[in-house]
Amino acid sequence: MAVTMADISKLRTMTGAGMMDCKNALNEAAGDFEKAIEIIRKKGQAIAAKRGDREAAEGCVLSADNGNFAAIVAIKCETDFVAKNNDFIALTQSVLDAAMKEQPADMEALKAVKIDGRSVQELITDRSGVTGEKMELGAYEFVKGESTVSYIHNGNKLATIVAFNEPVDHQVAREVAMQVAAMNPIALDRNSVPQKTIDTELEIGRDKARAEGKPEAMLDKIAQGRLNKFFQESTLLEQAFIKDAKINVAQYMKNSSKTLTATAFKRFTLNQE
């Protein structure tokens, strides 16, 4: 049977594949849409297997918030050219939309979420077949709180999300999310820093003090002082606020509400740092 433009357009809508890929698949499948979809999917799987050892270092990172839930989704590819393609960005947005709706527990659960009858993993594999590049779900992070905010840095390579203990002015919340993007804190506060990290910083502090010729009896005290500085530089609530270094982030939030604080944050980037 002859393949019509209407058939090609329908298959493109269903799969996101290119017009010629859809036409060829329909011709090979003799007009059978299910077989044509399978042909496109197998092409993507073959490319994914062939390029499995390639590095998918580029991609698109998006985030969103809706009341008490916020999420980050990243889909990775090989080249910046594909990462900036509108169809690729649209795929990332559709996966983010699905994550916001279903709120899956982890990345594996997100891969299984259905979008118009197809799983997220299938859609990514299909897109790999269209572009000829290795693609993968690179990240899925989420936070929950009384209120949340999301921030996407220009270029879709860096995104952050933050949860708060109470409703918060959007501009205040956005400033905190931008702080996370700019300063890359390792934890919410000093109580959230892993003990292994604390032990390492104390050891570094003692080694530096020893190298500077400080008395052995003073090493622990000096190391503790340097650890406090580390907390101030590396934890969100204690960091100097990027728009007013005279106050820290916790104090900035208190200026909006005396009881306001951040309760969680996530940050994901494809940029080299």
C-alpha cells in the first residue's frame, strides 16, 4: 500500500522520529503502524548498543516546581548540536512533565513512566535512533516541602530546586535557588555534612597547621577553626549571600520571615566545574 503524508505525520507524532525515518519505516512495515514503531525502536536500540562506550557529556537539564514538589530531569546526548535541537529539548520537557505528574520515587521508576503509551526509556531510545547519538536519562532529582522553587540557568545545562518549611515569596525563593546554582553548596547545613567529609577536613586542617610549624598542642584547635570556615563556605545556610556578603543565606531568609528556612535542595549540571 502507498504511504501517505498523513500516515507519515501520524507516525512522527507518535514517535518523534524524522519524516524520512517514518516514511522508510512505514514502507518497510507495509503500512502497519505497530511494526513501523518497532522498526524505529530497534534502530534506536541498535545505535544505543553500538555507541554504548561513547560518552554522553552534553544534553538538556530542566527543572520545575508545583507547590510542595519540585524536580530536575536531564537527558544526555553526545553533541551540543543535538542538545540544542528543539525536538530534543521538547523530549526533555515531556519527561519532566511526566515526572511532575507521577512523582516517581527514583530514576528507574521514571524510566518506566508512560507518556502516550510509551515508556520514558523507549522514547529516549527512539530519539537515539533518530539522531544517531547515544542518549540516556542522565538525572532525576526531586525535593518536597511546604513550598518549593526551581531555577534553570541559561543554556539548559544547570538547574536547581529548593524546598522550604513554609510558603515563601517567589523572588526570595528564586534568589536561594540561584545561590545554589552559583555557589554549589555540598550540604544544607553543618549537621548535614557527612562525617567522612568532616574527618577529612579536620585532617587537612591539622596537616596544614603542622606544615606551617604550629605547635602540636594547637593543631586540633586550628583544624576546628578551619572546619568552621569550611562550613561557612560550603553549606547553603551558612554561605555568604551572593547579593549581600554581609549576611548569610539563613539571615537573608529571616529578613523575609523569621521562621523561614530551606529544608532541602538539589543541583545538577552538565558543565565542567
